[in-house]
Amino acid sequence: MKIKFIAVFLLSGLLSQAQNDQEAIKNFYDKALSDGMSYVWLDHLSNEIGGRLSGSENAQKAIEYTQSQLVGLGLDTVWLQPVMVPKWVRGEKESGYFTAKGEHHKLNICALGGSVGTPEAGVQGKVIEVKGIDDLKAMGEEKIKGNIIFFNRPMENTLIHTFEAYGGCVDQRYSGAMEAGKLGALGVIVRSMNLRLDDLPHTGAMTYGNLPEDQRIPSAAISTNDAEKLSIMLKADPGLELNFKQSCRQFEDVESYNVIGEITGAEFPNEIIIVGGQLDSWDLGDGSHDDGAGVVQSMEVLRLLKLKGQKTRRTIRVVLFMNEENGLRGGTKYAEVAKMKDEMHIVALESDSGGFTPRGFSFDCSDTEMEQVMGWAPLFKPYLIHYFEKGGSGADIGPLKTEGMVLAGLRPDSQRYFDHHHASNDTFDAVNKRELELGAATMTSLVYLYDTYGTKMSETLPLKNKF
């Protein structure tokens, strides 16, 4: 009889806790959708500040603005973490055209981030089309030297996971100029990383690696429509010539900052859960999806937890990382400082996939940790959040990874993401208020559960590490 009573008592406690979790999560969604701040913050970041290229004046304005808003939330601590970042400046608007059978065809073109500029008159030469770096190398120096290389491998549109499609061809953007420069090319143009056909060039990071300066050639992206047209024209006129001009420059590194704020845990203050996004963006648009959305959603997580009216059990920290786009300096610096201070991070959640409708999360964790989070999946089903998959998280939190830690990434619907990614239409009007707020509530709910229950790793920590 006594055993039966204990079992009933335990079951009653579990049901009560489950009901508490359901009510808490519903409250997060209700508050985010009816009285949220994420859209207001994004409006300011996008429309009052604009594109926040690493090392720029706008990046500094974004630092100051987000710091002031975090202070206004009444967090226990808000601070700036210094980090040296690259300073690359685009300069005047780029121009380009190709000439086929005596006729000029204007290109929609933009410099890739980190590229060198061209001479004042631009670079001009015959065009060699390749489908990727392997194709380039197979041609060899004899065919490549003295020509402009056209990388034209499209994103695979049959892949449902669009980030997989992006990963399948982004190497030509990132490393194309380095590899073509080794073979004596004059310059590189790359098909934009975009699944649809339009007239918008998409920028993004590129590298020269350890290539000597005299082998560093200018690199630019052209729109998908122009890539299609150029490819067709090349078949009709293999001798056509292309000219493009850009005045971008790389300067010495400058000091910038990660913006950090935290709620100190009441029971386990040394167990840290972080949530964050990247504060920098590219400069063609205003960086609303990439990654203004992730910044304001992460800030909203702490605001919603504060509104709950009780202290969190663990320390919840928001980190707005600087320089994800062209260096990952902010994420690397944060991880270095955390290691130096011997801080104990148990969970890191990042939002850097746009402000579209949330579908769920991806997790970089052990099977044991994954089993725990799958037990929470039913709590998210009423909000149409069904995607709980193992594999992948976020770039900025990657350097923080330690054994036993859980890294997670918010996964919104990605079908339209690359229509805007790194392009001039990554603007505030492309973000749906309700979708943005749903993402913030979804992130808050996961952080709440980890704060309430910890991780399987945290259960094994010695008590001396918890206080």
C-alpha cells in the first residue's frame, strides 16, 4: 500500500510539472505575440542603423543600441567584450559588362567580401566558364592564365534542406579567387548563391589564404539571371570578353565588441546557458534576416524570462557576436575568454537562419542529451514545431563546444532564405512580424526547459561547480 501511495505521489508530481511547463511555454508564446519587442528592436536596427559591416560605423551604432536596450531590460549584468575585427570597405558601386558579337550586356555585380579592388579601368579578358574548383584545377594554368574565370555551379534546387544546397557550392565563392589566382587568372566572377533566378547579386566572404599579394585577384558575384545569360552567350561566342570594376579595400584590423548581458542563476549560477546571434551583417541590405532577426530574438528570450517574474535556476546569457560574416572573430574570442575563465557552459543556442516561421531545432550533442530533448518535443507540438534533429547548430557557438555540452540552432523554414541572403533585399520589409515573434517564443521555451531541468551532463557535475 505504501509503495502504491509513493507511485501515485510521484506520478502526480510529474503531471503537475508537465502542466507547469505547458503553461509556462504558452505564456511565452502569448507574450511574444501580443506584447513582443523583437520587431520593434529589429525596426531600429534595420531602418535607423542599416547594414552593419564588421568594423564599420554602423556596427558600432548597433553595439551601442543593443547594449542600451539590454541595460533597459534590467539584467543583472551587461558588458562589452573587446575583439579585434577585419575592416573591409566596399567603396563605390561596382560595375561590369560583357561584350558578345559587338554588343554590350550590363552585369548585376558586387564585390565579394575581402576581395581586392581592380585597376581604375577594371579588369578585362576572355571568360572561361567552370563548374567548380575541381573543374578549374583540371584545366590547368595553360587554359586559365590571363583569363577571367566564371564559376557557374548553381545551388541544387532538388534539395529540400536549402542549407545543404548552399554548402554544396559555396566553396567556389569562398576559395575560387585563391585557386584561380594560383593559376594566373585575371579575376573571378561567381554565380550568386541563390535558388531563384533574379537580378540581385549576393555578396559573401572569400579568402586568399596564404596567397602572395601579387597573386591576389579581384572576385565578384553576379546575379543568377546574368549567370544564365552569360553561360548561354559563351556557347554562342566562346571568345567574348568581360570587364568588371570595383574599388573595395582591406584596412588594418580595428577594435569592436561582442555585446553580452545575463540573468544570474539563483541555484546554479556557474552553469551557463547562452543564446545569441550575430550583430554584424553584410552591407548591401540592412541585414534583417541575416542576422538582425537572430539578434532581437535572442534579446527577447531574456526579456520573456524576466517577465516570468521569478529568478532562473541557471545563468542565462545573451551574446551578440561581432564579425561572424567575414572572420568569426566574435565567436572565437568569446570561447577563448570562457576557457580562460574556466566557465561552465552547458547549453548554447544560436539563431542565424533568418526570421521565417520556426520549424524546430537542430542539435550538436550526445545521444543521451538528444534523448532528453526528444522527451520535450510534445510540448512544442501545439505550436507546429516538429523538427528536432541531431546535427548542426551555429557558426558563432561552434568554438565553444566542449565534451558533453549541447549546441543547438533554431531552424526556421528555409525555402525563401537564400532569396535574401547577403543581397540588397535582405531588408526589414522582408521579415514577417508574427514569424519573427514565434521564433523568439520557441527559443525562450527551449531555454526555459534547459534552465528548469539542466542537461544530462549537468546532473553529473560536482556540487562545488554549481555554486
